[in-house]
Amino acid sequence: MKPFCTTFFVLIVSFLGFSQEDFKQGYFINSEGQRFDALIKDILWDYPPESITVKLPDSQNLREVLTKDIREIGIGSEAKMIFKTVKVDKSSSETNKLNFDEAPDFSTEEVMLQVLIEGKANLYKYQKGKSFIRFYFSDGNGDIKPLIYKKYMANERQIKENDEYRRQLWRELKNNDLSVNYYNNILYREKDLIQYFTKYNLKFTEPIKVYERETKHRLSPIEISIRPGITISSLDVENSLANNNRLISYQNTIGYRLGINISYKLPFTNNKGAMFIEPTFSWVNFEGENSYQIIKLEYTSVEMLMGGRYHIPLSSNNSIFLSAAAVIKLGLGSTIQYESGTVLETSDYNFTPALGLGYENRNFNIEIIYQFPHNLLHNYGFWKGTKTSLELNVGYKIKKASKWHSTKN
């Protein structure tokens, strides 16, 4: 098994070289106004990063650039970020944290603004997590101003909204083709504001640039698979105080396993990463002999694999994936029996790491998993039973994450 395991390990290491997040062509402008074209690691920008990872054209090495030293970042036609000092409303939008003040709680900060639209009027977004989102605008090259919206408590039972942003649009970016009722129905969300700024900018001759990021969505992030498989195991039994009559080695013994894999796809990894658990029942029969006697082990265990998986897409419904897991093994009273009468009880529990490499489509997955060596006899002082295994598992999805589909933000 050793040559095969070596090859398997080399494959894992090779694929890890491709497991990094996507790099896309873009640029950044530093605090001194110098522009650098580079490949930029494309991440979710929900949280302003402290640094970005870039690869410059004249270098093979990746480089970290602190965002405090950057004025602007551009990624193709998908995204543009600028760093500006603006007023940020620090008010909470969580119901249990609302106050009785209608006015925003402004503080002046330097933040990263995502550019949504450029034209006669520009629209920006500042986001810090899923729920803290603020929108900003500027008229041409004018000052960047916050679009004001705040929930507050009118009394102990009633929540009201300060929707000043609607009046700001009416006063400062008025479109005479739109009715008052239209303004009253503009919600404080990206979709509505992009729609309004697009309508407004189309009235002028200046070119309009809408930054649209392609994202993937699904309705459910959970998948459940039934995963039967076969195992190829090796077991070396030895006693440090005994002669070779007590030693035996089993190689390439076939066993079986049945598991249920439950995985949760992680949206902040661009839907490529997942966490999983997999309870499994496993059994294998070892039988061999040394120079004097027959030795048997019928080993059964309940295993719990807990780890992460990273997908490398081949197409919209096909991917190669890498996995890493911690495996907790609970023995079910198995014993190593010597023909002479010696009986060794295997350990009640074991722990070992595991690495996997597999392929997945919409309905099925297939994976090879290597479990590192672990001692089945660690409850004995002088005995050692080192077991390693390679698994081939085939999974059928009984619950699938909703079909991937791409949209433009």
C-alpha cells in the first residue's frame, strides 16, 4: 500500500496548488497615486479587508498589500473600490438595539466604498458584514454624501423610519419623469437604488458604468449523501518485549463501510468550501499466521469524520474536491485472537487525521480517503497494532443544495 499512498499524497499536494481563491485581472492605486496592474485575489467584499493578495506581472510571487496604503482597487468590469473619508451612521438596525433618536449617529471615518454606478451621479456602498450596509452618492466629482436611512423607536411599542434618502434624491438628483409616488416606493436597498441611479443617469450624455459582480446562489446550503464504500487496510501487530513469534503483518485487506455525509456549503468561500460530518459504520476481517499460529481480528467500529472540503469547479455541475478531516473511531469490542489463546482487546476509541480527493456532480460523488496510521492497542503498554487504510467511497445525494445559478448583482 505504501507506493500507492505516496502517489496519493503527491496528488493531494499537487491539487492544493490550485485550491486558492480565484485571481482576476485588475489594478490598484497606492497612496502616492501610482497605478499597478496585477492579478488580484477575488474575495467577498462584505468585510473590508486589511490587505489584498496580488501578483504583479514581473513577479512569480504573491504579495500582500495593506489597504491602508491603497486609494483604489479595480477588478475587471466587475468591481471597483475606493477609500474615502466619509460620515458613517453607527446606529444599529437590530430591533432590540434601536434608540429613540431619529437623527443618525454619525462619525467621520476612512472606509472602503464599493462603487456601484459611475455617471453623472455616482452610487456607492459601504458594507461591514451582512447587516451593516450604508449607501452614499455624489453628483459628478462632488463630495460623497450618505444617503440617510434609520430605524428608531417612536415609543415603547412603535418603530418608525427616517427615510431622508428619498427626499435627498428628490432634492439633489431629481428626475422629472418620475412621480412622487415612485420616490415614496424606493426602498433602501441595492436593487432599488441602482435602478433609480440608472434611470437618472440615462437622462444625460455622460457614459454610465454599472459594476456587476457575478455571484452564485442556492436556496439551501445543506447536502446529505449516502456513502457506501470499500476499504483497503493494513495492520502490523507487534510486542516490544516478545520475539518474532508474536509479530504479524496484514497487508491490503479488503473491508467495507457505510456512511451518511452531511455537508454545509460556505457562501463566504464563493460557494467552493464546505464543512461536513460523516458518521460511518466500518468493518474488516484480518486473518493471517506467523511461523507458529493463526491470528484473527474481526474489527468493527463506528467512526465520525469531521472536516472541510474545497471544490475546484470543472463546469457548472462538476467539480474536483479536496477534503481534510479528523476521524474519531469508537471500537465495538473487537479482539485480536491468537491460536495459542492470547486475546487482545482493541482500544475503545482512536483518533486519526485523514485526507481525501474526489469528484462530484449534481447527483453523485466518488472519493478516495487516506486515513493516517493509528494504534488499535494503545491501552496496552508493550503491544502495538498500527492500522492504516485507504477508502473508496461512492455517494448518492438524497438531499441536494439547490441548483447553482449565476446572477449579476
